[in-house]
Amino acid sequence: MNDNYPSKLLQRAVEQFTKLPGIGERTALRLVLFLLRLKKEDALDFTRNLQQFIEEIKFCRICNNISDSDCCTICSDPRRAQNTLCVVENIKDVMAIENTSQYFGLYHVLGGIISPMEGIGPGDLSIDLLLERLKQNTVEEVIFALSATMEGDTTNYYLYKKLKDSGVKISVIARGVSFGDELEYTNELTLGRSILHRTPFDGYPSTR
Amino acid sequence: MNDNYPSKLLQRAVEQFTKLPGIGERTALRLVLFLLRLKKEDALDFTRNLQQFIEEIKFCRICNNISDSDCCTICSDPRRAQNTLCVVENIKDVMAIENTSQYFGLYHVLGGIISPMEGIGPGDLSIDLLLERLKQNTVEEVIFALSATMEGDTTNYYLYKKLKDSGVKISVIARGVSFGDELEYTNELTLGRSILHRTPFDGYPSTR
């Protein structure tokens, strides 16, 4: 940090923003000066809302998703299919899948994926909670929807070993050529898998 | 904003960050989830320090700089030359000049520069405060240190007209070829000015 701050309050405010990922000292100073130019009430709104979030936010006791109450809106919605669970890494993935409007079951949020590089092991994820859920015998299918990376594959394999004797059907989201991608630039692994797992074709464009 | 937030608290927290310049919804969500992964006390530190900054920060009654008290550390330092004033746009420029360790006088922070495009006129700047200061008759030289842009030039000219009859010496920071720049890529205006305002040369490298 620069030592020439004429104000300790300013310096400490800048330090708060530099704690955040991807924000350096220059950007932090710009953000703090922006807050200072706002009306005082609007600037205080910023900190008050964040403080309320930090103090009151909860994790759903059923699926481990971020929630305003003990049980999240998805878990407490009786219209969702109770027999299907989609296992995802975090809330961003829940939101991405909800945006597709193609999934009507429940979720289970792991809170991360196994990553030895970042020191995240199975014990850091909500896997025990998932196993408890399956003991209720309402779930018939578990869909693994993790990233198509080494870490995602590792986590898929670990979960598979834990779940394979539980009697539920286990599936994984399809791998293949993304819409909009040109074959020429698709990597071999993806292209090979897309041929192996080809689907019946009915003549309609696939994007309809 | 995405409508699929499973939590109103989360959505409101994300909205706070999207108010800041250069931060979109995706980045905002990433920052909020980062705060959530911190220890609760550390996360609350973030909002508490910012709140304290917003509530307690002051502007120096003499130079208009951001300050912890009524009179900033520079204005209240008796070792600074009281007869020289450097006029700058904002606190970032004060810090930049302080970092050079080449200036030992006082500052006057305008709080902006004249910019019709952004709707900032002379009335929005602390020009009256500057004129009041000059009436004390302790200041002998005023140095304009504004950006070398159209807005900076306009402000320089406006200030010059206001100050020219006050009896103080008026100067402007030197324009010329930046250290590290190659002549070939220097714009004509700068290069022409650097020849016109050439300085005596004593044989030593200019960066010593």
C-alpha cells in the first residue's frame, strides 16, 4: 500500500476493497472515492445492505444452498419433482440451471469441488448431508452437474463410489459440442464423446 | 438483473456492488460470494470500516482535501512552505505529487475540473475557497497542476482569469517528453513545446 494517504479513514476504506479478489489499490481508491461522491444516505445504504446480508444469510438445511431462511425456496416448493436431485458446486450453478427452465427437480449444493491444488478435500463438501438425504428414499435419480474439468471429474468419481450402492440411478450431464461451436475448433475429447453419445435425429434444428 | 436469485438478501447484496463503477452483475456476485466465504467477523470488518469512513470522513476547511479532521495533515504541517499553493483536481493528484517528494508547499483541491460534457461548471469547484485563501496574502505562487487535457486547459484558463489581478505569481507544471518515451512516438504538440521550453543541460543524465 501507498503510504501517502492523507487520511487514515480513507486508507482503511481502500484496504477493505483491496481484500476483494481482482481489486488492486488503484481500483479500490476509485471505488472509495465513488462512494464519497454519492449522497451520504446512498453510500450508507451500500454498507447497511451488505452488513444485513452477512449477518442474516443462511444455508438451506436440506440442500446447503444460500437462503434467506432455514429452508430455501426451491426445497420448500411442493411443485418441484422430489425424486430427482441435481448435484452442483455452488449457487452460481443453481442459478445457471434455473435460467435454462429445463430442470424441475431439487438441488444439492456441494459448496465446492475436490481440488488438492486448493486444499479442498471431500470433508470440506456437504457430502454427508447428501448421503443423509438419500436415506429418506424419496430420491430416485441423482444428476451430477459439475464442471467438465479435472476437479469436476475427480468429484464425480468420488461421489459415484459413495452413491453406487445406494440404489439410486446416477447420471451425468451430457458432454458434447456446444451450440454455436464450429467442429474444426472443438477439442478431440469433446468431439469423440459427441459421436459416441449421438442422439436420434428427427429433422428439426437442434436449437428450436 | 437476473431474476433467479434464490435469496433476496443475496440479490440486494449483489445490487450494492453493481452500483459501483466498472462492476457488472457477474463480478458483483463473485465479490459477494467471496465475502460469504470469509469468517463472519472479517466480512463485518469490511462493512464496518467502510461505514465508519462514510460517516466520519471530512473535507479540509482550508484546502478541500479529504481529511480525518477539520484541517488536513498537510495544511496543519508548519514545515510546509506556506507561500506556495499547488492547485489539483482531486486527492489522487495530491497523492501522486506527494509520491514524487519534489514538492513542499501546500495544495488546493478543486474537487473536479470544468467539463461541460459531464455538466461540471466552475460553480461545482472550490474556486471561491481558493480566492478566499489568496486574500490572506501569505501565498506568493500558485502552481496549476491539472491534467493536460481539454478540460484541464479550460480550467487553467478560467482560473488564470480569476487570479491574474491578485498579484500572485501563476505557473503551470512543465509539459514535455515523458521519461522513457521515444521521440518518434511523441505527439507534435508535446514535442514542439519541449523544444520551445528547453532547459539548460549540465551533462548529467536527466533521470539521476
